[in-house]
Amino acid sequence: MRSGSLGDSGGSDDGAPVTIPRAPAREAAEDELSKPMYHENDPSLLRRLLDWVWERIGDLLDTAAGATPGGWVGLAVVALLVVLLLAGLRLRMGALRRAPGSARRGELFDDRPRSADEHRAEAERYASDARWSEALQERMRALVRSLEERALLDPRPGRTADEAASEAARVLPDHTTALYAAALAFDEVTYAGRPADQAAYLRLRDLEEAVRHSRPRLTGDPAPATPGGGAV
């Protein structure tokens, strides 16, 4: 027999269990589980995103393998055939070319070789439409191509306007200043986005025509006479 009565405040605790309503119990559990100590080893958001992406890719591959005769082996054969087809098309069509006029940054010419006459004619077409920037670019290309055709410059892919001016000045010293000015104008139009005007184009056109008819100074040629008429 128990020693205390039901009304005693210090009675035994073996009575009915204490119950908590469901909603407060769930909230208490959520509050407890939201503490950082329970999430220290959880994967990062990026890791979860990558896992999700890989799962989707895996699902697509599984679906493709299931729809392909032979399963995974058949899918591998199809992929190999696609690679071989693309390789064959690349060999048949040759290396992909950029659009005409799309020279790499710093380069004077694009991938499509054209003669000085072609560049000159293109410059005149642009000039007739008052497209001075494009006209200036083509006239500079005509100037350099003309020097290459005369064997005064070695044809060299990737040459820049500055390099062309520097090399041309060695054999055409009388035009040194104008050549460097032309290269600067080409660079400003092509890479700095500064539009050319008619005067800039006409200066380059006059230079190109003068250079075309200039006699180069080759190795062994005497130096030009001084203003007093004596030799250096």
C-alpha cells in the first residue's frame, strides 16, 4: 500500500503519462532539428544542385539506353557514329573560317587572302557610300598587300598594322611618319571604335598611291642627299 494519499503534493510519479498535443510536439521537434549542430555535415547548396543535375542526366541516359536497341551498347555505338559523322563533315568542309573582315584582334588581314587591287576596289566602294571607317581599313590593307606583292615585305600571317608600318619604314624611309600615322588611324578605327572621316581616308589613299610609286631603299643603296646637295 502506498504511504501517501492522492491529494498529497509529494505523491508518487507513477500515475498516468503526461501527453502533449500533436501540433506543439511537431513544432518543438522542428525547432530542435533546426539547430546548426544537426546540419554541420549537410552538403552545400552547390553540391545538392550538382547532384540533382547528375541525377537528371542519368535519367536521360537511362531513358535513351532503354529506347535504343542493345541498351547501353547500342547507345555507345550511336554516339560513336555521330562523332565519326561530325569528323567526316569537318574534314570535307575544311577548317571553319571567320566571316570576311573579321581579323583577330591586332591582325591586319582576315583569313581570306585578297590582292592589293581587290582591297583597293573594296575601299573605293566603301568610300562611294561614305563608309569612311571601312574604306580606311581596306586602303591600309591595300597598302600593305601591295608591298608584299612587290616583295618589299614578306607575306606573314598575323601581321599587325604597327608591325607593317615599322617594316615598311625601313625600305621607304621618306614615308616613315605617314606610315606610322596610317597604322595609328587603322588601330583607332578597328580596335578603339573611333570612326574615320573623309579627310582621314583621303590622307591614307594619297599615301597608298605615293608608296605604290615610290622607289624603295634597298640594302647597299646610297643614303639620300642632304639639303645642301652633299652625300652623307
